[in-house]
Amino acid sequence: MQCPFCGQDNDKVVDSRSSEGGKTVRRRRQCIACHRRFTTYERAEEALRLTVIKKDGSRVPYERQKVISGLQKACYKRPVSDEQIRQVVDASEEDIFRNFDRDVPSSFIGDAVASHLRELDKIAYVRFASVYQNFTNLGELIDEAKQAQEMPLPGKKQKALFEPPKPEDT
Ligand SMILES: [Zn+2]
């Protein structure tokens, strides 16, 4: 980033924060040459210009918030923080931008998100995959579901994974 004071292109970022749900990053920079500080605002242009091609062939603009909401639903009552969800989305977007310039099939987004979520929480992954993934590999999903059910969980909660607990007779 070129220094607005001395014109040198040599600076360090001293502070960085995002706003508008990650669309804008505000960076406080310090010029290495003259030591003066300046602020830059960078928009995530890549995220804004990405188009999702849905299974029926229709095209919609990519919305990061939609991916986050889908993940939040899958992670409901799971030990996954908002920060971890954001990291899953960030990692998935990196995959997307590495592989596609402008148009990305919705199935690729689903696969990318699912694979990163899988490393984090198997149960959330199964939930996510059952809703968002086109079952190209149903056997794998069944294996994951089995593994998730076999995971040691405290007490009665295990039954509540796929069916709501029956009301107690009083
Ligand atoms: Zn400078």
C-alpha cells in the first residue's frame, strides 16, 4: 500500500478490523519509511462478484451470510463457536476462489463447507450434509452418521440427536 504522505510502498498493518459482516476490512497502517499512520478500507470484491449456479441452472449472487446461517443451523447446540463457523466459511471461500474465477456451482460450495465442517464437528457435519449436499456419496454419509452416534456423549442426550425426546409421563 502506497503511503499517502511520502509515497513509499512499504508499510505494516498495526490494526485490522472488519465491519458490515466481513464485507469491509478497515486497516490501520504505518509507513516504514516516514512512520506516519494512515487508514485503508478494503472491500471484499471477490465475495461480491461471485455468482452461484444452482442445480436448476439459475444464477444468484453469492451471499456469505447464507452460508453462515446454514452452518449455524447445523451447529445448533453443538460446541462450535461463531468464530469457528467464520473460520469454516473463510476456509471454504479460499477453496472457492482457488478453483473458480466468477461462477461457482452450488454443489462445490456445499462440498467445501461440508469438508471443513467435518473436521470440526461430526454431528454438525451430518446435519449439514443431510440438508445441503447432493448425496453423491451416500455410503460415506451413513458411515459418518454411525460414527457420530457411536461417539461417547454424556448420558441421555444421545437419543436427542435424531428424534426429539418423548415427554415424560407425570
Ligand atoms: Zn510514508
